[in-house]
Amino acid sequence: MTAPLLEVEHLTMRFGGLVAVDDLSFTAHDLRITAIIGPNGAGKTTVFNCLTGFYRPTVGRLVFHGRFGPVLLEREDGYRIPRHGIARTFQNIRLFANMTALENLVVAQHNRLMRASGYTVLGLFGWKGYRTAEREAVDRARYWLDRMGLLARADWDAGALPYGDQRKLEIARAMCTEPRLLCLDEPAAGLNPRETAELAELLVEIRDRERIGILLIEHDMSMVMRISDHIVVLDYGRKIAEGTPERIRTDPVVIKAYLGEAEDEALPEEVAQDLARLGGGD
Amino acid sequence: MSTVATVGPRTAAGGFDLVRALKEAGLAAFVAFVLFVPLMGFQLVGQEGRLGLVYRPHWVVVGTVTVFLGHLAVSFLRAVRGPARRARGEAGPFARFFTVHARWFGVAAALVAFLLPFTPFGNRYVVDVATTVLIYVMLGWGLNIVVGLAGLLDLGYVAFYAVGAYSYALFAQWFGLGFWEALPIAGVLAALAGILLGFPVLRLRGDYLAIVTLGFGEIIRIVLLNWYDVTNGPDGISGIPRPTFFGLEFKRYSAEGTTFHQFFGIEYSSLHRVVFLYYLILILALITNWFVLRIRRLPIGRAWEALREDEIACKALGINPTNTKLTAFALGAMFGGFAGSFFATRQGFISPESFTFIESATILAIVVLGGMGSQIGVALAALVIVVLPELGREFEQFRMLLFGAAMVGIMVWRPRGLLAFREPTVRLHGRGEGEEAPR
């Protein structure tokens, strides 16, 4: 049994009359991939936004066992949360498009470099400590570029990279903050099956080599079923099931949520695909 | 955009669609005609103390025909030369070359600037104009921090210029501080003004930010205008002390101590002070340049650029957007304040009239024309914007027209500024190594 990394207790998020997340509780563990799945609009991204400080939850407690001991995320300012060891990526890629891939990764190490530069003052005069720190930052960036297979394109503008590379770069950038929990919001969206398979392999590798926990929102069921250690299923903001991939795959409530009621005649194509994968597994 | 449409698939191969070009030229001529009738068709003249109207139909005809033929010529050129290069964001080879070798151009430009007063052209007028150019270069570089790097559109930059100028003038008047003592104080006060402006606009971007900063600039000017007890209102402050060269004054005689020409045993010349002021602003500007180039490669500089690109991603990486923005405002303002102090000591007299919106607009124009974020581009743009109206002095009433035409020209041919090419702050591969990015 690995240690709990993130404990979500009774998380509720209301936007006016809309309850986006309703009394959600789950635990994400260290060294595990925890997946949050559910139909569109189930509230998955809202959960992420609460965890990373973009929304302040209406009700609930979010305990994160971070770099400096346990911390209540709902009380932290958004920009402080990454310091405790949470990094995230976005559903619609958010890179610094006019900066190079390398610069994107160096910016991710901002806080460490800021300290090393004596909050700019020492850095201005080319203090040696800062130059060492910068070299280390570039080395770390180089390591991640290498692992993502982007080394040769390090000096490209991030916006000029092909879509798949941009997704990878965003993960690399999140990893450069040296997180304990990596939150990925639909990392496989827009990738072809081969790229998705590579991504799945990469995530498992990150979990095992960097020894961190991963929280994953994903629609690609084949990937979720293959790599997740634990799955939380949301529907209309509520948790309807939780467990190992094997259990979720056969859970009648989950199947119903994806299928809809029996009288529904035609299934939307996307749901049908998800369902097929859900049944078929790997 | 309608003119771009003339380069349709049929004409792209080099053919020229005459009917279409005629139609469009006709349309343009019609619009011109409607405008020219009131603009050029009538002239008010004084006749024996009364106002009379003179009709000038020939002017309207000439203007309309010119527009018609001109439009036709443009269509023809477009058809012959093929579709215009997309003005997306690509940097031309010229801008690329210039930026890549910026160091050499910079050193050469600095050398020329240093030698200018000793060249045969270095007469009083030229050195004076060069001093003005350098003030704008420095202001442009300062504003470049806020607009070019941090991406915060600031239309009230002149406020910090004013704060710097008045700080020095008032400290000199009330406490008898000299230029060198007042300079850091002016910088600090301007930086504080920058933070003061920064707080309320933290959440604003783009147009909204521009409006608030515009208002801020006006507030400062109006305060200076109306706070008569302190600022002397529209009468301004005169008798601002001139700067000294390590305590030596630039006067023919001095009641206290020796003067510059006495100390060095040379004959008195009023040119000494002009040249000294020129070197002073040159050094201030070079310090600004050094600072901006340096800070761009520091974490704070990269954070500014990242903030310009995507604020939400910055937050997710643990960058404090509040502090980052406020530092940009404060440091940008600080250089504005230094330049303001210099302005006050150079003029010897300041009044709110020197700090109107048109100054902010000019400085912003310099930054935008130069190519946002490009140091050498800003210097070139300042040169163009200050010297062009000077060159046009002989044309008197047409010089603003010349100026406007130049602005339009730059926006047409180089919409992203004279030198819009961003050099990365850190590289992994040397130039030419690694994979080549698509252009």
C-alpha cells in the first residue's frame, strides 16, 4: 500500500444554480495512476481547477501531502500550489507559443531560478551562483527534451511544433517543476492511436522512474483501462463508481451512465466508441 | 482587404484582370470623390473682412483621377509581382540578420554616437537633436519592458516621465538637491507611481488596460496642472539647476568654486554644456539598454515574456502574476523617471504642457515601429520619428503629412515593426545545429 498523496473530501463546486461537482471524495496515491473518467460535462475539469487553485471550492477539503508536509489546497492561492508539488497540463494546450521549447522548460523552473538570482539583483551582475543554477535548469530541460524526443527541436518556437510534440512539451514543462503529483487533462486528445500508445508508455515510465503520482482525465478508454491503477467515474458531478479497471469495466452503473437509458434510440458516436472500448478493454 | 482580392486564382499566374481592376479603381475613385468634395472642393478666404467661399472643382478632379490611376497601378503591380507575402509573423531576412548580429550593430551605433560631437557634423543643432533622439530611445527602451516584454499595453507612459521631471524640479526647488542626488530619488518615485498604476490594472488586459493607463497619464498631468501650491500649475517650474560634471559647473563664471572651463584650462564655450548633456543621456540610455538586455535573460525577464504569452499557464507553473506584473510596471516606470529628470535638467524649465498624451503616443509608436521587444529596432524607430519631422522642417506645413506617410509605409511593409525577430534568451544548439524550424 502506497501513501495517500491527495485526499479529496466532500468536494462540491457550484456555479450559481449549477452543481458542477457534487460531494466528491476520493484519494490519489503516490506511485499510482489515478484516472477520472465520465461523460462530457461530468465535472472532471472542474475537479482539476479546484485542485490547482483556479476555482475555490464551494465546500470540501483537499489535503495534499506535498513537499512541505500536508497542505489544504482550498486555502492556497493558485500560483502557490505548484510549489507544494502539483503540476498540471491543460485540455487545450497552453504553451508559451512565441518562446522556444527550451525557454518553456526553463520558465517552468522560475521559482528556483528566482531564488538563485537573488531575486534578480545578484543575477543582474552575473553572480556565479546564478549562472550555475541556470546551467542546471538548462540541463534539466535538456533531460526532459531528450526523453520526449524533442532534443533536436529545442530551439524551435513552441508554437511551431507539431501538435503531438506540443502535447509532449506541455508534459515536459509540467515535469520540470519537479512535481509529486502530475495532473493531466486529456493528454491524448487529438493524438493518433500510435501516439496515444507512446503516451501511455511514457506515463507509466514517468510514474515508475520519477516515482510520483499521476492524476489523469481522459476520454480514451483503451488508454485509461490499460495504464490506470485506480479509476473514479463521475456523472453529473457525482461519483458513481470507483475501483480498479477490471471492476469499472463491468460495473452496471458505469455502463448505464455511458449508455444512457434504454429508450435512447441512437447513441452519439463518441459515446458508442467509448462504450466499445469499455467493453473491449485492451 | 478588397484590393487583395484582385490577386485571385486567375491573376496569380501573372495575368491581369483588367475589368476587375477597373471596377475597384472606380470604387476607390468614388470614395475619394465623396471625400474630396468637402475637403478640397471649397476654400474659405477672407474678402474685405468677410469670409468668402472659393470653389475649386479642378482640385477635386485632379485628386479623384490620381486615386483612380494610382489604384489601377497598385492592382497592376500586385498582379505582376504575385500575391503579397503574408504579413503573418514571419521575420524578413533583413530583420533576422540585423537581430542575429545585433551586438555588432549595437557596438557600431554606440561608437558613432560617442564620436558624434567630434565629427564635422557635430554642430550645436545636430548634438541637440541627437540628445532628443536619445531621450526617446531611452523612453522607448523603458516602455519596451512593459509593452514589448510583459505585453501590457501602456498608453500613459508619459506620466512616469512627468513624475521623474517634477521630482527633480521640486526636490531642487525645495531642498536644493543637485541632479545627481535627485536622480535616484526620481527613479524610485517613478517606480512607486508605476506600482500605484499597476495595482488597479492587475486584472486588466488589452483594450481595457490601455484605457486605464491612458486615464492614469491624464490624471497625473491634470494633478500637475491644478495643484498650484506645489507644482506651480500651468506656469511650470523654472530655474531648474543644470547638472554638474563631478561638481564643476558649466558657466562662464561661478560664485562658488571653479567652473568646467576654468578647471580644464580651456576657453569657455556654451557648447560644453550641450555636449555634456549629450554624453549624459547617452550613458543613461546605454545603462538602460544594458539593464534590459540583461534582465531579459534572467528569470524575471522570461517570466514577463511568459506572462505575455499565457497568464494561466504561468499560474500553473507557480509564477506569481501580481509580483511579475508590478515589477514590469515599476522598472519600466523607473527608466521613464530617469529620462524625466534628465529632461528637466536639460530644459531648465518644465510645465505640464510637456507631458501630454501625444508624448505617450510617440513613445508607444517608437516601440511598436521598432518591433516589440527589439532593442536596436527601438533605437532606429526613435531616430526615424524624431529626425523625420526635423528633416521636414523646410516643408513646414507638410511635415506632419510626411510623417504620417512614413508611418503608413512602415505599417504596410513591416506590420510587426522594423525589426521584428525575437532572439531566444537561451539556446541549446548553436546556430545552424539542431533541426531547422519551418519558416
